[in-house]
Amino acid sequence: MSENEGNVVDFTTDTADTPGGADEPERESPADDSSEKGGGDKDVTAGQTRRPGRGSIFTSKDVRRQTVVIAKKAFSSVASVGLGLGYLAYLRVRHREQNDPNSCTPFVVHGGKALTRELLSRCPSLQREYELPKWCTNTHAQTLIGYGRMFTIFLEYDRQLVRCADGGQVGLDWLVKARFTPPARPPFTPEEAANRAVVPHNIPAACDLPDDAPVFIMLHGINGGSHEGPSKWAVATGAVRGWRCVALNMRGCNGVPLSNAKVYCAANAEDVRTAVNACKSRYPSAPILLAGYSLGTYVIGTYLAEENSKGFDPVAGAVLISCPMDPVSSLSAMNRSTGLIYQGALSSELSRYYQKHKDQVDTIGEDKNVEFKDKAIRSIADFDKLIVATHGFSEAGEYYDYYAPQRIIPSIRTPTLYLLAMDDPFLGEHEQCEAAIRGSSHVALAHVRKGGHVAFLEKGVGVFGPCWTDRVLGEFLASTLAPRSAAARAVDKALPPVNPQNKDRISRSVFGAQWKQKPNGGGKSALLKQGGVGSLGALGEDGRARL
């Protein structure tokens, strides 16, 4: 029998690691087990130092368990606070929507005459709410995003350069057709034109229009042109209705050369006068329609006042969009808070205009004793100094007062509609203009609470279609072409005849003489001419009406 026979071998104990019959070391309890993932040490040979493993701060399962519990409680607390704040934000938004909805009811101001009542009653868009996109209700968002409309429609133009009487020249971009889409046939009836959607494939080719089709002239704002979104979509609106459309580019803008030192400005109506005369000579049997936005509203308003105060009425109707109703207060607003952003952007555009045409503009400085060479345009006021010198005004105040809407509105005898947003950052004070409109037989104003500057984006359309002002523009100008009732015609007949040489006509020569006679160069007293703001204060009826 071998020596191991009869002995009981215990296989539950591994003796491979206990040579020489050494005693088995005591095994650690599970609670002290540190060989878990990230918690224990690797086997260390002689001469090596021990390094703590990842997560070695958790020396036991109890510590790790407590850490997990604390983390869960912290997460629950943060989640509860977040949900609470989110619910409060939801309630705030819901309350704001209930008290400040995205829909705006147009508010109309006019003199209560039969003519304006009849024309406005034919505008369905003024009788229903204007709805903004929920994602774009802020005035600055509307204003900035609205400029993206230039990339959502493509039109083909044919440019005609026309020389002005003062030596300048303008560019008339005649609409040929919509690009990338076949032309549509012209509408047969006004009803068909009114019901057509404003989309590129509904735009007819200009060659298919009759010679007596209405000619619609669209004017841009500061440093703008026919390439801008508001111009293109307004032109498309007119084209769908069967009008012959042309976008007017003022001197020096959008590739039009500046042929003399006179830059474009709000008080110089020669650009519009040249365009209207060119259209009349080309299509003598066609009525003329006008529209403009921003700075273009000043130019058109000045043109209408100058022509109407001389007894001329060359235009059937006009729509003026986002007109800064008071030049002085509008410019003052550009020097405060968010207005500085727009001030910088516009100054950059005007500086680019000056640098492009400085060779022409600098020549006027020698005659006017004004130094323009290498001058930096840092504000709109800096550019106005160029205008004062190149157009012969004695000072900036005379320039501002000449084209101020509250001064020229009483002289306008062409059916005209101003379209405004009350949150327009360029709007300025508008009370005096409203007072002048209440005393007018041909001018009306429609405003909404929101819409920004030359934006008025609509719910469900955004930048991919016509805006609210485009729809109103088409409806109002179409109403000026429609037959009028006897009461509306009587309004024109009741107006006293105007002598082209009357002392109250709107002209540079008359205004300049009146300005120089004022004790402080005119000031606000120049705005009281022609029974304007001064005489309207005694009106008992406010002239406001909802359609």
C-alpha cells in the first residue's frame, strides 16, 4: 500500500499556491472584495509599485451604491425643476398668444370721402385678419428674414437706360417673363386675374400683353433695385394680373451708371418723373400704376405732390409700403439700441455707393466748398451731407422737411394707400401724418401691429410667396382701374382747380424761398403749409374707420 492510501484528500482547497504546506491565507469577505471592475489592483510582482485603478475612490460596494442613489436623487431634482420651468414657459407663451395673438386686424385711417371708402371696400385683405408665421413674429426676425425672398423667385428683365432732365439716368427693367417656367396666357377678365395665385407659372410673357395693358412701376429702397425680394414679388403680383411690369432702378443703383454728381435722394422726384414719361411715350394708351417701399415711398410721394399741386394727374394709383412717416424721428431711432444694427448695415451700403461713384460725387465739392474726398460714410447723416451739397439744399433740415410725408400729403390728389407695421423699426412718429390723412380726399393709411420693415410675411407662405402687402397692393391698384360710382367721381369734381403756378405748389423753388424766410430756417413751421398739420388739429371727427 502506498503512503497516500487510506488518507482522505480534501479537493476543496487549492494547495498549488501554498508550497511547503504553508498555511492558507484567510480569504477576504465579499464586502471587502476590491477586484470588481475598476476597483481592484492588478497582480504586482516584486519591485513594482501599486497604482490605483480607475474608479478606485469607490472602495466598497456600499459607497458605490450610495453614490448611485445620490446621483438619481440629483437627476430627479434637476428634472423636476426643468419640467416646472418648462410648464411655466408654456403657460407664459399660451397667455401671450391669448393676449397678443399672431393675427393682426388691419386698421384703416382715411378722410371718410366716398372715393377712399369705395376703393378700400374693394380690398378683401383689409377686411380680414393678417396672420403671421408663429416662428417669425418678432419685428427684427421679420425684417431680416424678409430679405430672403429675393432667392425664392427668378424673373427675366430687359433693361432700358433713360436720360433724366437734370443729366442723370435711370434704369427701367422691363419684365420679360419668369425664368425656368413657361409663360402663362394673360387673364381675360379682372375676376380671373384676381383669383390667380401669385406663382411663377402664372406669369404671362410681356410680348403677349396688349398695348393698353396697365403699366406697373415698382421702386426700391436704399441701394436697392429690381433684384430685391420685395421688388420681385410685387412685380410678380402685378404680372399675374396682366399688367406690364417694370422695376425702376434709381441713378447709381443696381448697375445703373451715375452720369453726374447728383446722387439719388428722397427729395428728388426726377427719377420717377423720367420713368413715368418714358412709359407713357412707349405705351400712350396704358394707365400708369406706382408702388414703392422704404426710401422709394418718399420719392413717389414727392413726385405725386409736385405733379398734383401743378394740376397734373399722370398716375392712376399708388401704394407706399413701410414709409418712415417722420424723417427726423426715424433717423433718431437709428441711433438707439437695436437701431444701431440697422444704422451700421445701411451706412455700409451707402458707403459702398459713395466709393463706387466718388469720382463723380467729389466734383461737386469744389463748387460747394465741401470736402468729400476719402470721406467715410459712418451714418445715414453723413450721406445726407452729400445730398445737401449735390442737390442744392441749404442744410439737412431743409432737405428733410421738403419730402416729409406730413407736408406733402395734403397736396396729393392721386388715390394713394400707405401700408405700415406699427412695430417697424424705421417708422418714427406717425401722428402728424395720420392727421394729414384724415383731411385728405385721396390718401388712406392701413396699418397692422406686426410685420417689420418691408416684410409682412404670412402664415403658411413665409419667404416662398407673396406677402400681405403684395396682396393689398394688387387689390388696391386694381380698384383704382375699376369703374367708379357717381359719388366717387364727384370727389374729384369737388376739388378746386389748381394753377400750375400757384404759390402753394410743391416745388423746390417755392419751398426754398419759404424756407429762407423762416426765422430759424424753417424748422417744424415749414410743415404747416397748405392747411396741413396746423389746421387739422381742429377736426372733431378722427377719421378712423374699420372696414
